[in-house]
Amino acid sequence: MNSEISQHKRLSRTKPNYALLLLTLVFALGLLDRVIFNVLLDPIREEFHLSDTIMGLLSGFAFVAFYSAMTFPIARLADRYNRRNIIVTGLTIWSAMTAFSGLVTNILQLTIARILVGFGESMGSAPGHSLLSDFFPKHERPKAFSIYSGGLHLGILLGYIIAGLIGQMLGWRYAFFFAGVPGLLLALIIRLTMKEPIRGSSEEHYELKGLKIPLRTAVKDIFRQPSYRLVLIATTMGAFVIYAFSTWEATFLRRIYHFDGIQIGLIVGTVKGGTGLAGAFLGGWLCNTCGKKNYRYILQIPAIATFLCAASSLIFLFSDNSTMAIIGLGITTFFLAFHIGVAWGVAQTVTRVEVRTLAAAILTISCNLIGHGLGSSVPGFFNDLLSETYHVNAIRYSLLSATGVALLSGLIYWRASHHIEKDINSLSEQRKVTPTF
């Protein structure tokens, strides 16, 4: 196996940075397809005469139901078969269904389109995490995954601009067309230019023990690491915060400060995209640099950033003018971006090569089914519940749920930091490799 890996490295069939670029764009387009719906939530709701609760469910559970149901079996396939081809298939499906969303004529068709977008996206995340782990050795993964997580904020930036500008000028249906086409082109590029790496090729002296591990054994192997369990919980809570704000912030600004589509697209999109990318890159760099001195910093830095995110969210929610609200949103997005890529990198580093895609799938399912599903739906439910008492200001108080969850997420990341060194060392002993971050 070692000679095969060495030969593979010499051939350099796909440059790691090029693969990182392509996979980051895949992730960005996945977020673009979600953000489009969230930014256009009010126009869609008004055309089909729906409540906030129903729109929250369409943004959340209608999307994540099939996404979560299919992520697990897709991960098992990706641990055995060509991961690149799985990603290409999924990207084609969800991009086509995004474009189709602009043609729907009733709520049933819209629900089906959202379900199929989720089905397609289930083929992107976990196989992508596994591919990155084979392109980059573990001491480079925090930075690589942080760059990859920047795709989230790139997708947000593009989603806001397309939905805001196209939605305002041509209507919400055209925005879905513009969002779907790039994914179809990217799928073709990946299929023609990116090669599948050998599993375990980034691990020195690693002997792949075989991919046909029984499911029960694989799950037990993953969850025996305390740092993985705690990162799973904390990252799911972080996903709740991300999707609570990303689903409802455009609606918040429309209702509280009367922003129009162009203002949301240009101002909010630029602020969120820019601060999110900065936070993702800085978070990855800090964790990568400080983690070389002490493993605990790899998770303590995201913990502190998440605490600061909770504090700054209050500026966004309760400012008395739009300028301060946008500043608060930018600071919140900046600190919220610290944890994502780092958490994904940790989840891949504390699990064995044979089960990495499954480990990523479990994290993805939890973040989407619980984090995205509840993050999108809970504020919508409280909007309707509190509307008679607080009227338009109900949305301020409904989004406080995200502030509380952010505080809990930070506490759990801090707790996980006390386990990570032991978990990395125990896994490295199995691989007969000295761990370095």
C-alpha cells in the first residue's frame, strides 16, 4: 500500500490546491441554492399566500428531509466507490432542480423541488470532506478545511447578490434560473479535470485495512472518540445559529428597516460574504498556527469566537438604526465563521481513513437535520406565536433562540478541547505516525 501511495504522489494526477478550489466552488453553489430561497422568502410567501411557519418548514425540513435520509447511504457508497463521480451526479441534480424552482406553479411543486435539491446536495458534502482528507495531510487540514468552509460565505455572497438584484429587477423566478446554471457547468469541469485520489494517500506509513467495515463497527469506531462526539454536538448547534440567521435575516431587514431587494443583495450580501470569508480564513490560520503549540487551541479559538458571536448578535437584533444592525450582523458573521472548517477538519483527523466519509456524513446529517431543520423552522414558529404581542418586532425575539444556542455551542467546543490531544495521539499510535498540526 505504501508503494502505491508513493507512486500516486509522484504522478500528482490532480494538484491538491486545484481540487480544493473545485470542491470549495461545489460547496459555494450548494449554499447559493439555499440562500436564494431564504432571501426570496417573503416574495414567495406572498405569491402563494403562506405563513412564516410554512416558509420556515420549506426552507428547513422540506430541504433536509431527503438530504439527511440520503447522506448516510451516500457516505457508505463513497467509502467504497468513486467519490468524484458521486459529487458530479449530485451537483447536476441539485442545480437542475434549483433552476426548475423558477417554474413551479403551486406549493406542491415547490416542495418537491426543494426535496430534490436536498437529495442532490446529499451527494456533495461527505464525499467532498473525504476527498480533501486524501489531498491534504493532517497538519494542513485545518487551513484547507477553513478555505473550503469559505465556500459557505462565497455562496452567501453570490446568493444575496443574485436574489437581491435579479429578484428585484426580473422577479424571484428568474433568480432561480441564474442560480442553477453555474452548477451544471461546474459538474462538467469536475468530471473532465479532477481525478479520484487513492484513499489514505495523505497519511504517512498508513496501511489501509479495507473498506468493507460493518456499519455497526464503523459507527462504534467513530463515536469512541470523545472529541468527535462533542464536536458533533457543538457544530450542530453552530449550524442552528447559522441557518436561523441566514433564513430570517433578509426578512428581518425587510420588516424592521424596510430594505428592498437591491439593498439586501448589495449591502447585506457584501457584508456577510466579506466578513464570513475573513472569519473562515482567519479562524483556520489561527487554529493552524496556535495548534502547533497546543492542540487545545484548535477548539478553544472557535469556542471563544462563538461566545463573541452570541454577544454581537444582540447588536444586530436590537439596534435602533439599520447601520448599527448591519455592523452587528457583520461582526456576528465574522465570529460565527471561525468554527466551521476547523470542526470539519477535526472530525476527519480523529477518525480512521476507512470511516472518514461516514464520520463526515454523520456530522453533515446532524448539522442539517437538526441544525438546519430547527434553525430555519424555530424562528418561523415563534414569529407567528409572538406576532400578536410584538407585531413586526416579533422577529427580533424569535431570533434570540440563536443567541442562546451559540452560547451553548461555545461551551461544548471548550469542553471538547480537553480531549483532542489524547484522541489524536491514540489514533496516531494506531497509524504509527507522530501527530503534527
